[in-house]
Amino acid sequence: MTGDAIHPAWLPDEAWQAVGSRRVLVRADGPLARTVMQEATRATDHHGGSVGDDGRFDLVLALTDTVGLPDTAASVLAELDYRSGRGTLGTEGFALARRGGVTVVLADGTAGLLYGLFHVVRLGEAAFGAALPLDVHHPVTARRMLNHWDNIDTHPVMGQVERGYSGGSIFWRDGGLTPDLDRIRAYARLLASVGVNAITVNNVNVHATEAHLLTDRLGDVAALADVLRPYHVRVHLSVGFNSPTALGGLPTADPLDPDVRAWWAETTRQVYAAIPDFGGYVVKADSEGQPGPFGYGRTHAEGANTLAAALEPFGGVVHWRAFVYDHRQDWRDRSTDRARAAHDHFAALDGHFAGNVILQVKHGPIDFQTREPVSPVIAAMPSTHLAVELQVTQEYTGQQRHVCYLGPMWSEVLAFTPWGATRPTVAEVASGVAHGDERAAPGRRPSGQGGLVAVSNVGDDPFWTGHPLAQANLYAFGRLAWNPLLDPATLLDEWIDLTFTPAATADPGLLRRTLHEVMDGSWQVYESYTAPLGVGFMVRPGSHYGPDVDGYEYTPWGTYHFADRDGIGVDRTRATGTGYTGQYPKPWSDVYESLASCPDELLLFFHHVPYTHVLHSGKTVVQHIYDTHFAGAERVALMRSNWARLGDAGLVAPDVDARVRERLDEQMRCAQEWRDQINTYFYRKSGILDAHGRRIH
Ligand code: GCU
């Protein structure tokens, strides 16, 4: 890909029409203010507005400490002062109001102005219509991060981007830094527009070449940081726990060894000499073959704290991943439960992590399945900074060949209340305000570390994300990280309105309506034709694409469904199973323990039941499986014909239309394959006929 072929995603020139046709005044200095100025100029050049100070303006973007603000902006500032006071917006917040025909964005810091500008872009003409009351916006989570699982080299099995479905890496090409920095800049701009402020640029599985990014290839990381900085995106690096031996030539990587500690301190000092605003390290340790503190008889707290001590003088953080489990389990051993592993390893360490360690916890206890309960680790670490990790790349949700809008899933996870209805949500834990009975709310500044992290779905594909509609997942992640209370359907509207230019047609609502029809429930549709009732996996080992019901059943990976002739599911109860339900606080430890109260969609995650078990829905398990699988494949057919209406009416660009049609054809084929394999498998196991006599093979 070269720079000129970059698809604009949700920031096409048309999205800037409202701002670009106005007179814009920017009153701020510094690098980010220059970005604001450049963005405004680019838009006004395109749409005929102007940027400058000739005393007449429609949009003012100014810092709150500006001397001599224009009258309208000064009156908004006076109201802000009266309400909460300047200085309360934080480094990233902004206030917005429209009065007297002028739209005013005020911020205490230039990052707030940048975010404010993108907010005005999102509002479009609504930002320049009727008066708008003063509205204050803060990110709820302080660190909103994407992890790229990108390798410099192409891995023989995983390709260049591990679990990447969008081509090669946008950062690395031909064994080094990409020459296409325009694309990185365009990416940074997209990230800033949705509020993402941190990224890692290499895989959590740190291979031999990529390990050197920490030392002799650091210049490449610094070059990336230079491109990302104008958009307020900080660079972090995935590092190997064994770096002192692999890179430093030391005989050990024991985190308590003084030479090891000195090596980390000196190496980190050099990182900051090259990249003063470097964010910190991400570490996958003792996980799926990666080295870690267990190899030296040390705890994960001891391991994490050594890296944290090296970063601390510079204000850096360690994201230490909690994805630690035994991937060499004996399938015959029914007592080992992979779902338990993270809690078993980490809960007892609460309170032992340094203040700049952030424990990065996958949202579910297993591995980004289509349906999992929320990880009990999130409720077990009140004295530890936590980040919740989501997966924007669709490893287990259709690999960007299937439409699967994940906003609703993330929203459900973020709104989950691990301690019961009136207590903090997962989002509040991630934003650092949960403990001490504080409540986070939009407009409230986060009090601590922590944050939301997601595995990116971006590559060097012309549409960034393989499936053009998968751009919406990236968009929704950023927006939910900024404010977890946002409604995923509203986010879809935002994304649609920015991305697609409405054509003048007899039915102006068709585009938006159809995209909602195709995308709104697509996560549930995907769930309905794949693994049922929370049991997970049933995917092809290795690639994780397409059905293979017993593919993982007799492997060491700890992901089993235990289907036999009588029933299916994993008994994770305290009474008769692995005891995993006991890792939750009340009420969930009881809700999940009991067949009577366990939600249907998670039934097989927690219980082993006969095929004739009757769900809350009134259906038996096996009939539910048949019904959902037939219905799921039908829904995909409907998605495909709905989309075709748009394409036939010429409402989307031909290249986007062609790509989406090709993907929907594959989704249809794959959904039918899932339907037939799953239904046939359970019919053969159970011998129970479909009540409706449909075709099962
Ligand atoms: C999954 C995925 C791996 C990845 C791992 C992780 O298991 O399949 O490719 O490395 O998650 O999150 O570390």
C-alpha cells in the first residue's frame, strides 16, 4: 500500500463539511495545537471556510488560560468557572457550548482541544445550529490503548500480524520500519478522533527480531513515536521477560538479581533518552511458552515490580498480562480448569504490585470467546490497577470475514456489576474509581491508573480492517474506552454518518437503516450459528476459523466441552465441579452455581447438563441448538440480501460494496457449514430428532 491509496475510514473529507465551511479561530500554542490548526486548515481549504483571527468566527477552540478571549468564548469560560472552575478539565477533557452563533470549545490542555475538535466533527451541522448548553467531556478511562500483535518478520505459522485479518503490519515491512509513514499518520489521526491515546507496536509474543526494538532497533520505535505524537498517541512496547539474557548477555533474568535490575534500569533510561514520552512496557510472561518469573522461582508481582522500578523515574507503566494458564494440560485431568487459572495465579498477589503496574486482564476467563462470563479477576484485585483487555481483531468472532459488530458485547462487559446491581461496574474498575465506593460517570475525571486495552484489527489492507464494516469495531472501542456508557447503536450511527456520504435518494434513511439491520444484532447472529450456550471453542485448532466440534477436545489447551451421548458442558460448580463459581463474589457465585439462576447464554460454561435439560426459554438444550443454528444461517442470508439492496441502489462506493459482498458470501458459506456440523454432531450424539423435522445430516 502506498499513502495515496489509504481509505479514509470514518474521516473522509465529507465528514469535515460542517467544520470546513466555517470560520475557525484556534487560540493555543504547542505541538498539539499545531495539529488542531492543521486539521482545521485542511478542512477549510477543502470546504471553503477559513482559519484565522479577523474578528469573525463560527468556531473558537481555545485554552482556558488564553488572555483576551473573544466575548462569546469569554462568557462560556465564565460559566465554566462558575460551574467547576478552569483547571478541572484535566489534560484531555474539554467543554463545549454554542451561544450567540458561535461554537466554543475550551480545554485546559491542547489534547482537550484536539479531542474537542473531533467532537465537533462528529456533531457535524448539529454543532452549528441551535444554541448548545455548556457540556463538559472527560474520558472515563485515562489510558485507552490498542495492542498490535505485529511482528517485524513474518512468522511461519502466524503470518506477520498474529491473529491479523487485514494483511500485513502497518508499522513493519521488509524486515524493518515501513517507509509508508503517511499511513501511520493517517492511523494516528483516526485513533485520536476516537480518543485512543496509547498503542503497542509489536506482538505480545516477542520473537527474536522484535526483542531488539528495546535496544538496537529502538530508533524505529522513536520514529513511530514521532509520527504518533502530534495526535497525542503514546508508544508502548511489548518486551520479553528474558530480555536481560536475550539482549543483555546476562546469565539470568531473575527479577531480584541486582544485575538484572540494573540492566532494566539502564535499558529503560536509554529508551526515555530516545523517546521522552514513552508509555511503558507490556509483558506476556509465563504464558503460552513465553518466559516469566516462574522460571526463577519468583512471583508475578516480583517480576512486574522489577520492570516497574525501571520505568517509575520516567512516569512509565508496566501492563502485566494476567493471561497465565497451563497450555500443556492433560485432557484426561478433569480437575484442572483453565478458567480458574488467572484468578488462582493473581488474586493472592493483590496489594503486592507497584503503583505503576497495571494488571491487564482479558475480559473473560478463557480467551475472547463469543460468549464468556466476565473474568472474576476483575473483582479480585481492589488494591491493584487493572486494565480490561478486549479483542477488536475478530480471532474468535469471524476473523473479519463475518460481520460481527462487537460494540454490544463490550458494552455488556463494561456495564457488568461484579458485586451486584448497585455496586461498581467493570468500566468503573478499569477507570480506577470503583474502589472506595466512588462512582464513575461520564464527565468525571478518572482518579487512577488502569484503563481499557484492545487487540487491534488493523493492517495494511486498503480498508484498514479487511472487512470494511469491521472499521466500526475499532471506532466503537475507542468511543467506549472514552465513555463506556455510550450506547453501541448510537455509536453505530456516529460511525455510519461519518463514514458514508448520504446519496440523494428517494429514501434517505435507507443507508442507515440497512447498516443497522446488517450490523446491530450481528454478534448474536454469529453466536447463534457457532458454539452454543457459552460452551466456547469448537473452532478449527490453530486457525480458529470455521467449525471443528472436537478439534480441541483431546488437546492440551484446556478448552473442552465434554459432550457425550447424554449431555454437554463444563461443570464449574463448587458442589460437583471445578469450583470456579467460587471465584466470584456474591451474588454471581450463587447465580452461576445454580442451574435455576444461571443465565441460558452461559449455561454450558458453568454446567454439564443433559440434552433434554429445559432452558429458561422453555426449550431443551438440543432443540435450542437446532433452532439457533437454523435461524443463524437464515439471518446471514437476510444480512446478505439487505446489503445487496444498498449496493444495487449505488449507495456505497463500488470497492466497498464489492469487498462486503465477497465477505458476506463467505459468511453465508461458513454459517451453513457451522449449522450443519453442529446440528449433525448433536443429533448423532444425542439421537434426538429436531422437533420441526428440518434437514440434519
Ligand atoms: C490467544 C491467541 C494467541 C495470543 C494469545 C494472547 O490465545 O490465539 O495468538 O498470543 O491469545 O492473548 O497472548
